[in-house]
Amino acid sequence: MAQSMHTSVANATIPAAAPRDVLALLTAPEAIASWAPVPFEIDEIDGRRLRAGSRARVSGGLAGRRVAFDVDVHRADDGCLALTAEGPVGFDVEYLVTATDEGSEIRASVSVRRGDGLLGRVLAQATGALLSGGALDLALGRITRELTGDAEFALAA
């Protein structure tokens, strides 16, 4: 059975962006690959947006290997995107968006669950290292830049 190995958390303030705008970007399939902390491509998706109950199949490179994941979206409303991805490793992902006086605050959490066998352990460790190295902070910076058009905010996020 897969176990949680690593959890990364990051926060950012996105000026002049309402929570609904942030959530719209988070759930738009054509935008997700541009900001995701782990690079991937969408192979299949139910519908035109991520929504509670939708499923997707994604693939990408991880630690030099081509891997695929089945994504289940648990929530995609009221300022929350929560999903799980199952493949050689598992991911529990949550983005919480709240309104602030300046715009929106976003809190991202990604937990990596170790998969089965040696490959699952190696991929989980590599992904944990990627996230510990700032990949989640960079993802929030790309979200900020996309919503504000300001690269300086993206670097500060």
C-alpha cells in the first residue's frame, strides 16, 4: 500500500485577482500544463474544465522516465481545487483560494505517496526533491504571472 512520503506547501498573494478568476485558471485544461509544478501533458479529459467528479489521464517525464497518471477531481468550486493522481506514485493535491483586500491568497499543498516497488520509491524521492527544490513556489509564481501579467510578482511568489 502506498504511503505519504513528502508534503510541500506554498502560499502566494495574487494582487487584483478575484478567487473565481484564480479557480478558473486552476481548472482550465489548456492552462494547467503551463503552471503545474510537475510537467505533464493532458492525454484525455472529461469535459472542458476540471470539475468535481471529472477524470483525466496525463503523462509526462519524471526522473527521466515517461509516466502516466489517472487524475480524479474531488472538488473544483468555492475556492478549492482538490484532486488525486494515481500512477507509479500517487499525488494528493489541494489549492485553496481566499479573498484578501489585495486580491486573492492561494495555498497549495502537494503530498507525494510512494508507489510500489523500486521504481515507485525512486520516482517518489525524485518528485519530493523537485518539490523541496521550489517547484511548487515556481508554480504559484507562474499562476500569479498569468493572472497579473507581471513577471516581477511571479518571481516574488
